[in-house]
Amino acid sequence: MTIALRKSLQTSVPQTSFGPFRLLHALPWLILAAAMRVVAFGGGSVALPAIIVANMAVLQAFLATAQRSIEAAGGQSQIGDLGFSEQFRLSRTILWRIVLLMIAAALALAASGFTAIAPHMLSGIDGMAFDQHTALGKFWSAAIAALILLILVASERNGGQVAFFAAIGEFARRWFWLGGAVLVLGIAYLGLGLGQELVRSAIWHFWQTSDASQLIKNLIYFVFIFSFAMLRLWMTLLILTCGLKQSYLHDE
């Protein structure tokens, strides 16, 4: 994918299609993630397994969207050529490394006295598709997404092997363009979160005042949740892929 992205830099303006059906590959995984988040919210012994499954599902949705985002930028990727078992193994390998990073960040903040915001570091993966509750959490999710994209790029170059520390080094080397993309993405998350809150309030008002059937109300809420989740995921990859492409351009 790295070579393909470099070759794509020599093209002019890429022909990008944003048809709605290009997003639907991630929808089943986002549905699973949302369901597991509800289960985890209920607490109990199933909360931790539900959180793990939800994060895995968000990662799978990220993989499903990554190929289309790269293609939209004029590049090529072999992610879609992987079988389900290979994609699942790749997601699982990435997951435990990112989880350890999120735990380390949460512990570091807690040890520094920022106990109120430390738990939000554990939602770095979740925030790539669902709204984070803090501004810091939004930027953290943007950084996590950038790191995961670099891991995917490196894994394709290295025959599917995940090189976590190499991806961190690559992030540091491309800090100007990727860091800028993370900053833009964090700001976009802030704006999208405000818009989502406005729509959520409107839907809540509709629920309280409308005589529509429960089926219609549930359908509207379903569309609300997954429309914003798919929009956030697509926006994430579009901005980060653009930043990565620019970093390759300025390597030439």
C-alpha cells in the first residue's frame, strides 16, 4: 500500500465517489459495536467482554472503510483481499497493542493527578466511530486512529506482520503532516459532536411529543446512531489518508 500511495501522488485530482453504499461495508460491525456498548453499559460480569467485542468491531469497521478511503485518495490497498480469518487476526493483533497503549496513557494521567479524564483514554478506539465525551478524548481518538492507519500500512508492506513501535517511529518521522491531520480531525470531531448533540436533542423532543409509533421512533434513532458512526469513521480515514498522502508527497 505504501508503494501504491506513492504512485498515486503522481496522479492529478483523484476521482472520488462518496456514494452511500460505499459506507455500508462497515455497518454490520458498527451495529455489533453499538449493541456491545449497550451491554457494557449495563455493567456486571459481561461488561468487560462486551467492551472487548465492541472495540474489536470498531477495528473491523475501520479495516472495512480503510481500503475505500485509500482508493478514494487515488491509492490501492490489499486489505479487501484478506479473508475474514486474516482480517480478524490482524484486528486482534492490533487491538491488544492499542489497548496496552490506552491503559498506559490512562495510568499516566491518573498518576499525574488527572483522575477525572484518565478513564477517557480507554475509549480511544471507541471514539473513532462513537462520540467521545471530552475534548481531550476526541483528540486522543484521532491520534489512535492515525497510529492504527500507520500500523495497517506497515503490515501490508511487511507481509501482514504488525510492527507497533515501527508505526510509532513512522508517526514521529511524519509528525508534521500526520500531526496536522490529527489536529484537523480532532477539531472535526468537536464540530461533529456539537452537531450530533443538536440532532440528539431534536430526536429526544420528537420522542416526547410525537404520536408516531414506537417502531418509527426506534427506526429514527437507529438511523441517527449509525449515520453519525459511519460519517465519523469515514471522516476519520479521509482526513488521515489525506495527511499520510501529503507526507509521502513531501518525501519526494
